[in-house]
Amino acid sequence: MRFIAAGEDSLYPPVLSTLRVMRVTSGGDDDRLYMQAATEEAKLSLNEGGIPIGGAVLVRDGGVILSRGGHNRRVQDDDPLMHAEINCIRNAGRIGRYGNTVLYSTLMPCYLCAGAVVQFGIPKVVVGGESASFAGAEDFLREKGVRVVDLNLPGLTEMMAGYIERHADIWNEDIGAL
Ligand SMILES: [Zn+2]
């Protein structure tokens, strides 16, 4: 089992840098470690003045990190399409097949990101918490045969709820609900 990471070391969030030297596989406690890395991505966005509720990491089954991660960059890049999952998949580059990959996202992918998951054939999505906002997208993923695991981590739900309370306008813009 190898552990490989793409991109420049300095760009990795702290947790992801730690993960690189560990032998990990998808599932169980490892899901939580990857989700911790995705959460670090979300916090990076907050530090950049962006939306802190989107963080994502793409992993090949067996512990090969394909993307150094991604986070929502709507505010930073003035780009309405740059959701965390899209950013993450883009950062992975042209990896070819997605058949044995797992996408970790701090919250349930929206319709846009769920569409990308189905389009590229990513078979498994692990969500940090807060599935309620995009229940329809979750149904869509499951209908298309994607395995969806919700870790239901309370900290993530609170981080999202707190941000939405302070920046309802940006959140509503992000999900097309203005
Ligand atoms: Zn999205």
C-alpha cells in the first residue's frame, strides 16, 4: 500500500500533510482523518475571506491522495461554479479513471457537485455532516448508485450554521437561492 500525494507540499493543509506519511485506507477511522483534512480546507477558505463550509479531498481506495483538496472559491475567484468538490476534482488533474475513488466533502454535495460525481463515476462520497440542505442531491446520488456515507460530525454542522447565520446573503448566492 503506497501513499502518494500530488502537488506541492506547501499547499497541503496540516492534516493532509500528516496523512501523507501514514498508511491509511478508506473506511472507519480513516474516513474521519480524511474528513479532518477536508475540514482544514474549509478553514483555509475562511482565512481567505471565503465561504468556510466547503472542503473536499479525493482519495484513491488504498490511501492514495489524488487531490491536495479543494474548497469553495466563489468569493476568492469571483467564480460561482467553484464549489469545494469542483475545486477538488480540478486540483486532482486528469487522473483518468475515477472507478475506485472516494470524495470526502464537509457537507452534502449540491446538485452541481453531485452532477460532477455522477458524470465522472466517483462511486463513493463521504459527507461530514448536514445532509438536510441537499436531500434531493443525495437522492440523486443514491439513485445513480453512488454510496453516500454521512459521518454526522456535530462540529461541521455548527460551523456551517454559524457561517450561514452571519453571511446568509453569500450562502444563498452560493446555492442559487437569492
Ligand atoms: Zn456544490
